[in-house]
Amino acid sequence: MRQILSGFRVLDLSRVLAGPWATQNLADLGAEVIKVERPGQGDDTRKWGPPFLRDREGRDTPDAAYFLSANRGKKSMTLDIACEEGRSIARRIAAASDVVVENFKVGDLARHGLDYAALRAGHEGLVYCSITGFGQDGPYRDRPGYDFMIQGLGGLMSVTGERDDLPGGGPQKVGVAVADLFSGMYAANAIVAALLHRERTGEGQYIDVALLDVQVAMLANLGAACLASGRVPGRMGNAHQAIVPYQVFRAADGFIIVAVGNDGQFARFAGIIGLPALATDPRYATNPARVAHRDELVAKIAARLAERPGADWLAVLEAGQVPCGPINDLAGVFDDPQVRHRGMVATLKHPSAGEVRTVANPVRFSVTPARSERPPPLLGEHTDQVLRELLGMSDDDVRGLRERCVV
């Protein structure tokens, strides 16, 4: 089945996570993504292990699981853009591409003639996306931007973690690099929008994505609440800023989540756990009242839920249509019957490992599937193919480039 971006080509000059996450999503939608990597080294994340992918004999390969997470569906070519011959090849690939994605330091590619202005001169339909920590302008433009820093600077850590007055209180980063991942998703969305604009007008454009901008945007309702009220939200741990009870509770044998979203659900919840009087008590009957009396109500619920195993509570709460759930580790996630039914693990053939399992694209299209049948590439796996098929080079040409360490 034809995919949405079939026929579009992307030159991927990005590395690590935000840029590769964007281009992996484009690959899943059918784009041909040519990932340019440093000869002999490759993307930094190839070395970010353990764990590493294992070959058929159970030995570690050169590629870390981190790299596998963000590079499915791409072609890898090695190219030294520090030399003029390598830059010339990159420019030729860009001229034959619809999209260029890069996450170099601001202005860094201009000295190589690979910036938007240089490449657009002969290719007005080019869509060019730069992903940086702080954007192409402003007082922080030249700072390096890493996800951890952005989570702190962008306010996410101020609302993540346990309350300061409770044990373990203090700021926490999110367990995965969400500022990078958010930025990759925004970038992919922007690129597809720019391609739609080009289809309508013939005009390409430049896209400037900054991790800090994205993180501020992803504050969502908390950001809006702060702007509307002037009040700065604090950390609430596993509780909700504006809904009670909506948090983690400890059952007799572990933790469960209770997510009561309205007063009707609270009445059912109170009855199911054997405390029906809570639903008619004016201190708890409505959500604003429950928020005002949060600590005393939570203490009563916590004492009750601690009396029985989590599976028992989840069974009766689910039967009573009260939103609830377990807290799975990742083994539990991938073994969950709903996750398995939805096909969230993709198994792809791999030249070293025989096959590799990756997390699948979560979007379901009825006509144009989002999928990839190409595994994360070996370093330089497609160099000869790109040089020969896209640029029309001969075997002697390619051999000469290798001898000169250009590729």
C-alpha cells in the first residue's frame, strides 16, 4: 500500500535524538530518509550503551539500543562534510531531496555551504528544518541545549516530582528525554505541513524548531493556568493539580492508580471502597471541595486501599467503571494484552542480528499505513547505493572516495 510520504526524499544531517526522532517519523510515513553519518564513528547514540543489539551468536554489535530507537526505516551513508569533496556530495544530495533536517550549532553549516540560504539558491522548493536548543535567534542562541537542561529551564521540572514538604520532595526530570521527543514530533508535524504548503504553492520554506520553545508549549494547561491566574503551580508528585482523587495509592502489595474525573465517578468510587459517606459529605461531594480538603480525604482513601491487594481493587473498580490502572514496568508493558493486540512491537529483519524488535509507530491510518519494513541501518550500509543510484557515480568514483576517506 502506498504511504503518505512515498516519493519524498529527506536528507538527514541530524544526530542523537530530536532530529532522528523527527526523521524516523517521516520514514514511517514512507519518505526515503538518507542519514549522513561521520565515517568510522556514526551517530553518537550508536555508542550509547549498554545495552547493545546482539548478533546471531549472542555477541554485542556496534549499535546500542538507543540508536535503534530513533533510526528505523533510514538509509545510512558515511560522508565527511569537513572536506570540500564531502560537502559537494552533500549539496548534490540536498539538491535531489525535498527536505533537509539538521541539528548543528547555529550557523555551523553555513561555513560548509549547507545552510538554508546556500541550498535554497538552486532549489526554491526545499523544506529545511533546523532543530536546536534555543532557536536561531535570541540571547541563548549560541548555547548548547540538552534535554535535561531544557526540562529544568523550561519549567517541566518545577512541576515534576514530589511536593517539597513530603519525603523525597524536590524537582525530578521525566524518565525519558521528552523535550527532545516533543521537539522531534513538532518538527515532523511542521515538515509535513510545509510539504503540504509546497504542494499547493510550489514554495519551500525554513523551519526553526527550538527545544526550549517546544518545552514551554508543552506546559499546556499548567502554562495557561499560570498566565490566567498569576499563580505559579508547584510540584504535586503523583497527584493532580486540580482533581482529587487522581493519583497513585499504595495497596497492600504495591501501587495502583486511581483517576476519578468527576463527581459521579467519585460517588461510585466511595461506594466500591466501602466509604459511601464520603460522597455525601459536603467537604468531599464536589471536586472543588475535594481539592480544598485534599490531604484529609487522601489520607482516608489511602488507609482503605492499603487493606487489600492491588489486583483486587483494580478488578472491582474496573467493574464499577471507575478509571484506574496498574503501574507496569516495561516488561509488563510489552506483555500487556492491549499493547500486544495493537501491534506496538515491530519485528524487522536485520543484517547482523537476524531480526530486531523495535517499538512500532502508534498512528493507525485506514488507507496509508505508518510503518517501516527497513531496520535501523548499519553504519554506512547504504553509502554505495546512494552514490551510485542517486548521484550516478561509477565503481571507480566510489572506490576513489573511499581511498580519500571522503566516505
